[in-house]
Amino acid sequence: MDRNSGILHLTCTHTPADDRILFRESLSLLKISPIIVIIGVSHENEHKRVQGIETVTVKDEGHKINIKKIMTEARKYKPAVVHVHDFFILKDALHYARDLNVPLIYDVHEHFPSLVRLYLPGMWIKKICHTMVLSRREKRYSKMADHIITVVPQLTERFTKWHKNVTEIRNYPRKDLFQTDHKANHAAAEKLKAFARDRIIIIYAGNISISRDLTFFRDTVLALNNKGYNCAGVSLGGGEQRDVEIWKKLCNESPDRMLYLGEIPHEFVPSILRQAHIGWGVLPDKAPFNISLPNKVFEYLACGLPVVVSDMCNVRHLLWKSPAVLIFRDEKDEGLADLIIGAYPDIEALNEMKQLAAEIFTSRFTWDSEELKLLQVYEDILKTE
């Protein structure tokens, strides 16, 4: 890599092909640099070139080992900018960037201390102590970054308390990805078509995690059918093996009402979403979910799906009173079922909303405007070097 032209993205939790974060930003950065490298993790070691971007994948063996392997790969390059996407690798990446005397961008997608507290096993006192330690460390190391990118106002406010260079760039989807039909549909699309029959399909595309309360999704689908609303629930996405097995078991208990398609490469997700009728964007009302911007909501709209979404402040601010968005608060499955029937009574009404949902996305929530902010960050950083 040419030190004066290359950009290196580092992540110890995402795959290089993650279009929701890494790959999308990298495609934009090709406009200012001919050399982009992403180093991340997945199931196997891999090195390939995709759409002009060099991707390096190390086999996932736990985050401590992953970080060592990622940094070993990183030291083979001499980039002009280091762009970090996870707190856990930030310290090592800072030392690496300082050795090269190049700027470092810290890209904060979520409130990491709260996220770790959510998934950390053990007693609550252990969780609180761990959160406090992580918060202090993130503050300490993020101060050493040259620029910080956040995704929601709450994170922007948090980091501007101790850093003068903070830019909020929202994680909206790329318009071209969701307007292009791939010639070769994933096999899951055919499986969904056979399962759907003439029913209304409510779909969830995202992380399969107990913490996301997907049981509420299943229970709402069953409640809808008990009220005579002919529908089925479909889910796709990956997650921790234990969580995935629990979710499979729940779906298998209602085989005619629930279908789990597994983990699907992101480029095939649009062709699957377009076969559904309603997108499920429901998350628990607690940190870190209620201080995030769930990009799946905008992906649903991009594919012409009206959505059901929790009343989170960031979503409410952006989508309040949109006719293709049902925002609810503090309802049980029976109550939410009644709201869905009232908002989306039948397939005919849902089909009429498809164009409206797509227009909401293309008019307000595409990556185009956010891309300009990203390119400006790079222009400012490189100008000062």
C-alpha cells in the first residue's frame, strides 16, 4: 500500500463485507483514494479483492486472539489514514498509527460500555464495574484519536465532552444496493416464496440475540393469527450459536407460522425483503438499543416495506407521523397485534404503501448525504497532515 494514498479499516467484530458499516464507507472513500483495505473477522482466513477494495479476513478465535492477528496483518501496510471501528482494538491501532505518524479515525457505531454490560455474564455488580472501567478507557483512548465519527445525537454529545473533532454520520443504507435486483437470488428467497403462500409476511433481518427479545416477535405473530390476521413471521441473520439454537427451537414450535432462514450475505438481503409485507424493527427499551439508530428500519423502507418499530427517540424524531411507520410504546403482544391490524389491515393496503415506503427512504434516508460528511472528514484530516 502506498503510504500517501491508502486507507486502512480495522475491525475485530465485523466482516470486511459488512455493507452496513465498513464496506459502504469504503466504497465512498474510493472517490478520494484508489487503495482501500479492510481487515476484519469471519469464519475463515481469506484475502480477496471486491469491487476495487482489498479485504483481509482472519478466522474468528475470540477477540483477544483476533486483535493480535488483525494487527499482524495491519503491520504489512503503511496507510495514510487508519480508520478503527471497534473500541477493543482502538488501543493497539493507536500505537500502530503513532508509529507510522498517520492520523486515526475512531468510528463509534454504538455505546460500547452499555453493549458489553448487556452481553457480559455474571452478577449486576460485575456488569456495573466493567461498564465503568470501559467508559474510562474509551474516554482515555478516544481523546488520542484525530477524529471521531458517531451515529446518533446521544453519542455525539458524549464524545464532544472530551474531543473537539466529532462528526455525526448516520448509518443509512446505500440507495444503489436496494434498487438493484441481483440476477442470482439466494436460495432463501425461493424458500420464503414457498413458505409465504398468500399470507402477510412480517420479516426481521438482523442479529439473532436473546437480548433483542425476539420471543416478542414470535408471540405477536401468533397473537395476530389468533385474531384472524393471516400472517407468518420470517427471520434472517446470524448470532451467537447458543442464541441461534434457542431461536430455531422457538420457530420450530410453530413451523407453519415461523420460518428462520439463517445468515444471508447482505447483498442478497434486498431480494428477500421485497417478498415480505411488513418489517419488524422492535427492540427492547433499554441501553444500548434506545440510543441507537437501527439501520434495518431504513432497509425495510428501501425495499418498500411498512415497518413496526419501538418508540425510540431517534426513530421517533425521524419518522414520527410517517404513514408507512407504526411506532408503538409499552404494548404486549395482544395490544401490538391490534395496532398492526388497525394500521395494516390487509395485503391490499400493504401493497398500496410499498411506493410510499420507498419514497420515504429515497427522499430522506439514503447514504448519499451522509457520504458527503465522510468525505469532508477525510478532506479535513488529510489537509492538516
